[in-house]
Amino acid sequence: MRSASAAWMKALVPLAALLCGAQAVAQGGAYKTVSGWSIYRNETHCSAYLMFENREAVGFTYDAPGRSTRVVFTDANATTLRDGASPSLDVLLRYPDGTVDHSWARTVFMVTVDDDGRRTLTSRWLGPPSLDSFKKASFVGFYDGDRQIGVFSLRGTAAALQEVERCAAGLR
């Protein structure tokens, strides 16, 4: 159990640093947990991330003055994506009523590869209404054309992103 926890934390720290900056991690990490999501803040942004049982993660960073959201996810199996690549991926949101939102199709991401080969994909800043869209969605899927890269449940996201929005508003 101890080695699993150490490996889990090793995977979380780089993601948290990307989400909210190394300064937030250095200042003690997450300041709150909301519906399973870890909430981070630094001087300019607030973020939420969730590590799934398969050791993959999804996160959101919110910039209140710009009303912009950045989405981050990990994928250990996306080995065709090289460090520094900037692929355009389709971000599809499925809502509770079954509808699918294609508003974030062709979103540009930046790929970073850690020492263990895990890929972290960070989107460009997405303008409004991205935060509200993520709050309402049940699932988020990332696709490269017809190839699925990852699909994640967004259970608890609404509450976590409300906290991120409150946090970011307080940083102004």
C-alpha cells in the first residue's frame, strides 16, 4: 500500500504544478477537497483536479479576470504524442440529458512527457462559457479525429468548479 501511495503522489505533483503552478505545490499543495476534487490556488489562478482509479487525471484551472478556463488531462498510453507537440483535439462534453456539446472541437493542447512516459495534455485558455459547460457536463471526452484518447466522468465537478470560481474571484 505504501508504494502505491508514493506512486500516486508522484503522479499528482507534476499535474498539480501544471494546473496551478509550482508555487501552489510548494506552498503546501491542495488547500481543500470538494467532492473528491483537490483544489489548488496560487497568486493568480485556482484549479481543481481529480485522480481516477486508472491513475489518469483531469484538471481545470480558472482565470477570473479573463473568465478563461484551461483543461488538463493525463494519458500514459498516448505514446504517439511527443513532448512539445501541440495537437488539436476535440473536447466533447456529454450532459446528463444525453446531448453532446461539440463547442470545444479542435482545441489546441500542449503535450509534456514526464520521466515515466506519462503524457500531460494542457489546453489553450478557453473563453466563456467553458467553465459553465464543464460544470454542467457528466462526462468529458478527448478525441484525435475518430481516435479516443480519454473519457472521464465529471461527477462532483459542479461543486468543485464552483469552489474554483469562488477561489479565483477572491484573488483579484
